[in-house]
Amino acid sequence: MEYRRLGSLNVSLVGIGCNNFGWRTDEAGTVAVVDAALDSGINFFDTADCYGAGQSEEYLGKALRGRRNKALIATKFGIKMGEGKEGARAEYVREALEASLKRLRVDTIDLYQIHRPDPNTPIGETMEALNEAVRAGKVREIGCSNFSVEQMREARETKHRHQFASIQNEYSLMKRDAEADVLPECAETGVGFLPYFPLANGLLTGKYRKGASFPEASRAKDGFGPKIFNDANLERADALAAFASSRGHSLLDLAFSWLATRPEVSSVIAGAKTPEQVRANSGAASWKLTAADLAEVNRILE
């Protein structure tokens, strides 16, 4: 497993997205996934207070009992958790943090992220509350998610000592908007990029084919990403899979390894429901694509 820097943290290049915990994955299943991840050298677990209405954090905390030192925990706040429990005002940041610490059964969260911008709260107020959490030893690094370059710069202009160490936005072979501005901003400022939906809601796992019915218990079957699973994208996925196969790799390998070519990417976060998926993901970023490989991928996508 390769490890990369994210602020003061040394995170595994492949991380585990914990959004399935408490929803598709029960407590025992969560333990199995966490066990497989740690055995594979994965140390980075990304969750949020809203995943499973709090159960994702609870299950992750229980699964890591007795081995907290082997894991780096990232979680998020800001999406509605109940009446008046949302956003990024200082008072709520403190409340949400205490609730996450309790559910996770930890004293410190390694990376605490604002899940999305809050247009009703000045970013300076949020940054002060997050800095307060770092000073108190309750948080090691802070990050943001779903921010634009302008919002990243606005946060940095507050001149707080502790700035965002990371940004988590959507990025994959099928969704490349971040290349226009956010990734260059990360390269310039040293902010780590955490791509979510790296497998384009499962389109890049290799289990979807044009004209075939969606697999049971899949994101496509559950109604996620209806704009992703169209004939044009399915054709692109088939072409990418054929290219990967010609190089002795799978489409999954290509999806991870293509993202890993970007030095701004600190960890590729992907969900997993089974130990088998964890093991497949853990080795998927090891393919070192050449310039010719990347040019061919671009040709297929364009």
C-alpha cells in the first residue's frame, strides 16, 4: 500500500468510504470490512455524521475498538441531522463535533470536514470554531467538501492558523470538472484532494454492461446516478474496460490508478460492502500508467 500526505497525516492511497455502514452494511458486516481494510494496509476511513443517521460513525467506532491507533478517521458535519441541527455556525460545529466524538468513541478526530458550504454562515465564523477544536486537541486536521475554488480562497483569506488540509469533491474518469480549477488550486496551495464517487456510482466497477439489467443491491438499481447509467457512458465504460484488459488490468484498476496519477490526490475513497471488495480496491491503485496509457484513455473519453 502506498501512503501520501494529507496535512500532518500519512494516509493510505486507497481509503474506505463508510457511507454503506448502517445502511447497506450492518454492524457485523462493518467489522468484516474494517478488518479486511486494516489487513490490506488501508488506514483511512471516511464517514459523516449523516451516514446511516449516525450509525456509520457508531459502527465504525465499535469496529475500531482496541485498535484506534491503526486508523485515521475522517468525518463530516453540516448536513441536516434533525431540527436545527445543520449548517456551519460556530455553536453547531461544537455540538456536531461532540456528537461525532461520542458516536465514534474517540477523543480526537483525525480529519474533520465541513460537508458542504453554508451560505447562511460567514466562513470566518466556521473557521474559528474549527480552529478552536484543533487547539482543544479534539481535531487534528480540518477539511472541506463540495467547495468551489472561490470558497476555498475565501476560507484561506480568513488567515486562521489552521487552514483546510483537504477538499473532498467528486472526481472520476466520468466526472472531470475538478481538473479545470480545484485540482490546480490544490497543487498550488498544498491542499490534499480526496475524490469521492471515484467509481462513478459503480459504473467503473466493470459490473455494468450496455443492454444488461442492473445488478441487485447496486447503486444503479437503487436509483443513484440516473444520469450516469446512460448508453453513452456504458459504451465508454466498455471501451475503457477493453483498454484495461489489453494491458492485463481490470476497469477497477484503471479507475483507481488513473486517479492516483494525480499527485494532488491524497487518498481515493471508495465504499465497500464486503471484504472481497476491500481486497480488490486495496490493490487497484498499483498500476503505474504511462503517458501513452493516459493519452489513450483521453482519446476514449473524448
